[in-house]
Amino acid sequence: MARVVLGMLGLGTVGTGVVELLSKHRHLTLKKVAVKSLDKDRSAMPSCPLTTDVDEIINDPEIEVLVEVMGGENPTVSYLEQAIKKRKHIVTANKEVLAKHGPRLFALAKEHGVAIFFEASVAGGVPLLSTIHKGLEANEIESITGILNGTTNFILSNMEAGKSYEAALKEAQDLGFAEADPTADVDGFDVAYKLSVLAALGFGHFVKPDTIYKEGIRNITEEDMALAKEFGYRIKLLGTAAKGSSNGSSKNTGFDVRVHPTLVPLEHPLASVSGPNNGIVVRGHAVGQLTLIGPGAGKLPTASAVVGDLMNLAGALKLPDFASYFQPAIEASPASAAPPLAWKCPFYLRLVVKDTPGVIGKIGNIFGTHNISISTIIQRGVEGKEATVVILTHDVLGKDMDAALDELKNCDFLSSLGNAIRIFRSA
Amino acid sequence: MARVVLGMLGLGTVGTGVVELLSKHRHLTLKKVAVKSLDKDRSAMPSCPLTTDVDEIINDPEIEVLVEVMGGENPTVSYLEQAIKKRKHIVTANKEVLAKHGPRLFALAKEHGVAIFFEASVAGGVPLLSTIHKGLEANEIESITGILNGTTNFILSNMEAGKSYEAALKEAQDLGFAEADPTADVDGFDVAYKLSVLAALGFGHFVKPDTIYKEGIRNITEEDMALAKEFGYRIKLLGTAAKGSSNGSSKNTGFDVRVHPTLVPLEHPLASVSGPNNGIVVRGHAVGQLTLIGPGAGKLPTASAVVGDLMNLAGALKLPDFASYFQPAIEASPASAAPPLAWKCPFYLRLVVKDTPGVIGKIGNIFGTHNISISTIIQRGVEGKEATVVILTHDVLGKDMDAALDELKNCDFLSSLGNAIRIFRSA
């Protein structure tokens, strides 16, 4: 196999894994790694010089491929731009940079005749991107939906065992699954970036991350988890990217891209995705439904995706015009996601109410007014005190549910709106 | 995109699907299709001539790629050989031909500088082969295990609802999921062929199908299904191909390739694979465990795999030396599977016994003599009549279980050995 010379930005968890896996592939020669500081104690030191000067890598004409595993938006994006202009191929694990600057970076790469490989940017070790791009090549992709963030899935899995959100988050932090500031994970930003990348691959358009509806897991309680289980569901944080709208009409209203907690039926394969794993359902017009489940993060799984990209790239590098064969067709302009008002799905609602006579009737009337059909309603609690009302609905338009909840909030009998969570519906 | 001229052998279910999907890809020109008879009424007639003379396709120098979806061993294998010698690339869905003649066909293809693509030969629409070959390129594959036959999974899923094997088989036949002679499916031959192909891709060796241990589903009863569920399992027909032995020792005893019914824990992703779907767990040294679930058969899913191969092949055909990049490295000599005596796994046993005092003690003694540790034993039935004893064991060596069962069969208290089924253990 022809020798390919690599440079790498970053030597954190993933970078260390890349060094470890590369040791078995001598034709992939890591020439230099750029790090923030040379003082750090490194357990897996690569057999190549470290530098704190990124320019040493970007300006080295012998380096053909830049492996970017430093993460973050800035200054990473400018390093990538410079490297592309120096005609280096890119292998990156950086969903944030791709989601925010993908259209520009891919246009730039095309202009300079280089390729960007990015398997590791979504779903860690799960070869989701190559599956969509090559494995399902004969399919028009209709939707991609699933558990794309291992941290929140770990937290939710632990909450099923009865832990509070706070306790489960703390355990995730203690084990290194969650950051000290968990915002990117628990509020859905990380999933939104990944959905943008998936939309680019599946539908040819990056979707602007700030147009993607994001609802995180902070408000999920152990009571919600237990109630969901009682009704035959597990609560999972799902990301969805679908062509057209999911409101059931035939009118295509653009891309339906969103992140929110979802009640998934226990018998659905996504319900079996536990701990820090990822699980994704891809729908294609010919294949129907395909599910992939595997490690969404971690040193060796993510490094396996990076090194897989490097091997595929290295094997093809000598082929003339290979970039045109291996690069997905992505439009230069990003798309926007549709607003949530037109989505249709069933809902789970948990209401805390004053236990006065006629409450169920009043709730039923409000829902009826807003075209909401109830499939199950139960009331629990000590008589004369506060009670919990749990409602499962049939399919509801987002705007109808918003309107009904607004009206409910003004009712005297409502102590608090415990939670309103969507129920899984095939995209 | 460059035009590629195709010929096809067979126009059954899959062939019809291929014609349907190809209509969207005008650069893939289907020039001629060979069929058994021109008299058959065909709902999806391709816009190209049909012929009953295979030579018209094999000897046509304009045809670059032969699509083989006629199935069966003979005369198919000789058609493939002739086509390869005429320097045609092959896209095939034929696991039987590959399992039985793969080493020779791949050597012949290498000699004549052509490629054999075979995604559709295993797991229908699930892009399992490209995932192993390209998606997990950076991994050493350790094991591949899963539900590889949709017909038997459909039958077993229906038996869970309380149907007998015979009734479930008849329904599968009525719906077209099972053949009139269901042997290839229900006795494990189909899975064995697929395992041989998977071993070639994952470990570099086809495994001779006649050396593969095959135990089918004919003896599974609805009582077994119900008991399994009671203990937290579902019975699935699993195929496994693993490197080395699975007897827990570090000594590599060759390839462990086998087909048998298995009790899978309800919370395992494979337990959620229902109806005619396939589900496969691949273990790689870096990625850990990856699960794929999707349609294992059917017109459009299987055609999606065939046409995906055609698109990948067509896109790369113009690249010089592409066969060497796209073809997996497969040894010219097939391997043999290890015999079952050295496998270690827990067992489920259902015994029908005469309800005399001390039976449980006698069974316990026999198992103890053969190093078999029991985790659960229960007895059910009307006093004084026949009773059912259900036993779940800890890990047992195959030869120890065989010896214990031989001894049990000679005991007066045993009316019949109801069933002995292996329990899932990560390969």
C-alpha cells in the first residue's frame, strides 16, 4: 500500500485512540501532531514530534491529509480552511464546524480538488455516514431519526433505574461521559449539529443549526420515566431529519429537523439502545427501514471511524479524480428547518391538578375544542389534595397542542403543567 | 455519469425489483435479461429484450456487468465462470454459489481482472457487507452473529403469539415468505451459506458449508416459546461466525461457525427483530459492538442492495485498478468450522418426566457429575402424572451437555427430552 503522510490537530481522547489504531497501519505515517501544550502528561505518546504551532503542519507540503480531532468552532474552522487551500485532504470528527461552516468548507474543498471525510462526526463508531452514502446508494433517503447523543442516553438510562436527573447527570460527569457544563449535550445542541451533517449527506443540504428545534432533557423527571414505562414506553432524546414535512399532508414544507425527548414503544429497536450507545433508524424508498446501534462515542470507537476514513481515503488517493467519486453532492447553500407548528404526533402529558370534581371533564372539553383526541386519561393521587393526571393523545398538530396548553395554563384547577412529551411516530 | 451496459440472469422477485430501481438510473443500461421461459406473464417488463439463451448475454462484448439474480447452484455457477472468463464484472445475490464455489470464483475474477460484488447475498437490504468491508475498515472483525433468515424469524415471531410451528409455517408459505419445501430455511442451510460468505469478508476465508453445524427450528414448540418468555428470553434462529473458538480458552481452535436456535434476552437488540427482518451484531476490536437491523429479503430491499452495488461499481469502473481497491482479500482455500463439542454456553432444557419422588435430585446429580451448574430448575404438572421440568444452566461445554443428555435418556423417570436449546452468549 502506498505511504500516505498525515498531520493531526489535537491529541485528546479521540486523538490518542487514532495514534493507537494507526500503529497497525504503517503506510499511514503520522508526521506531526499539534497540541495546546507540550507540558501535559501523555499516556499514549505518538512516535512523532508534537508541536504547539499549527502552521508547522498546515505549511508542510509533505503532509497530504489533515486529521482534525481538536473539536470546537474557533479557531478550528480557520485551520481547516488554510489546510484545504494548501490542498490537504481533511478527515474530521467535528460536527460543530461542519454544521456551521459545512457548505463553505465543501465548496472550498471542491475548488481545491481535495476531499473531506467525516464519518467520526456523527454517531462515533457507528459507520452511519458510509451506510447512507454508499450502503444505501440506490435509495432516496426519506428520514433519519434516532439517539445521537450518548451522554443524554446514559443519563436517561440511569433515570429509568429511579435516579433523579441531577443524580444521573452527576454520575455521567463523574464517569467522564458529560462535561462540567453539560449544555451542549443536555439541551440538544450536539444532536442538532449532527442532524445538520446527516441532512447534508442524506438530502444534499446542511441545515442551519440555529433553525433546528431543540428541546433537551432537563425537564424529564423520574416520575415521567416511570409513567412512560407503565404505558409501554421509554423516554429517549431523539433527533430527526426528514424530507418534507411530517404533518401528514402531501405538501412538502421543507426539511423537518428537530431534537426533543420522545416516548419510544418498548418493543421498538431504539428502546433497546441503552447507556452511552447511539441508535439510528434510516428510511430509504427501496430498503424501507434500517436500524444501526453502536457506540456513539469513546476513544477507540470514534478513532475507528477516523482511521476507517483514513484507510478508505489512502486506498483511493492514487486514483485519479477520486474526490468526485467519494464526495457526496452537497448544495452550496444551507437549508432551514421547518417550524414545529405543523408537526403531527401523539403526546404524553402529565398535569398536576387540584383534585376538585369535574377536572377530567374540563380537560376533556379543552382538548376537544382544539381537535385533540385523547386515547388514555388517568388520574392519580390522594383525594382532596393535588392529583396527577396523565394523558396520552392520538396524533395532534403542534399548533393545536400549543393552543390547548395555553388554555390549560389559565385554568384554576391546574397547579402546574408537569410535562408534555412527544410520542414516537415514524418520520 | 458514464454509461455502463448490464445483462441480467433471472427475472423473479429480486430481478423485477432491480428493473424497477434501475429505471431511475439511466446510465445503468440493462441490455438483455435471460429468463427460463418467455411465456410467463410479467407485470414489470423491462424495456429490453428477454432471451432464454444465456449465451446471448455472456458472449455480448458490449455487456460489462452481469447481474445474477437467478439463484441456485447449477447451472448458475458455470454461467458465472463463463462470464468472468469473458471479463465481465459480477453483481450477485447468490449466497449458495458463493458459499460453495466462492474461493474458485474470486480467484478466477482476480485472474481476469474483474470484480465480484455481492451485497445482496446476505441480509437482503441491510448493507452488512459494505459495513464490514468499508465502514469497519479500521477494525479486526472478531465475530458476526445474528438473525440472517427472515422466513424462520417470521415463523418464530408468529409462534410467540401462540401458533404451532406447523401453523406458523403454513402462514409463511401462504404469504410467500416460505417455499413449498422449506428445508433450506427451517433447517439452517440458508443461514450456513450466508455465514460462509460473512466469514470470507470478515476473516478472509470462506467456510465450507458442509462443515457448519446446523440446527433448525422444526423442534421448537409453542411451549418452548412461552417458557422462554417467562424466563425473559425470545427464541431466535441465530447464525454465528467467530474467529477462534468460543470455549473461553485463549487457544484458537479455528473458525467457530454455526446455526442454531438460541434464547436471546428480551432486552437485547436482537430480541426486538420481529417478522421477516434480519438483525446482525458485528464485533470489531476497536468499535466494540455494532448492531444492524433491517429487511432481510423482499423485492425492493434486496434490489436496493443489487442496484447499490451496481452504482458503486459503475462509479468506480473508470478508475484504473479499481478491482484491487474494492475487492476484499479472500484466501483461495476455504476453511472448516470447528465441531460443537468445545463451545461453551448456557442451556435451556425442557424435560418431560414421570412425576415420581426424587426426580429433581436425580437430575441434579447427573448434571453435577458432568460439570454442569444449574441456575434455575422448576417442575410443573399435575401430581402423579407427567410433569415438565425446565432447567436453565450456567455455561456448559457442548461435550459435557451431550454426555449428560445421553445419561438422562437412559433414566426410567424420563418420558422424553422435550428440547435442549442454547442461551445467548456474546461470541
